Amino acid sequence: MGGGQLGRSLLAESVIDVVGLNVHPLLLGSGVPLFLDPGRPVPLDLQECRRIDGGCAYLTYRVRSAAGDE
């Protein structure tokens, strides 16, 4: 919701705590990046991976802070 540029801005400002992705099993060949380069590495920890209707997967990642909180 909001697109890659909004996501990049929010990741760059460290205001995102959790990222949820609904992955559809479809090969497109090429496309637009999910998030544009926020200007720094964004470490993610996988919190949940579950199958949903239609063979899709829902992934939840927690964004670790720059301090590397556990």
C-alpha cells in the first residue's frame, strides 16, 4: 500500500517495525522492486510464514533497529 517510494521513505526514517508480504506464486520475468533503495541496509528477521488460499504465502518480517536489537 503506497508503493516502493513510500516504503523507501519510511524505511530510511526507521519508522517501520513490521513488513508483511503476500507472495503469489507467479513468474513475471521482470518488474518493479518491492522497495527502492533506502540508502542503508535494512536487516529483517522472519517472524512468520504461512500458506493462505490459492497457494499464496504470507510472510511477516520484523525490522531490526540500526543498533541490532534482539
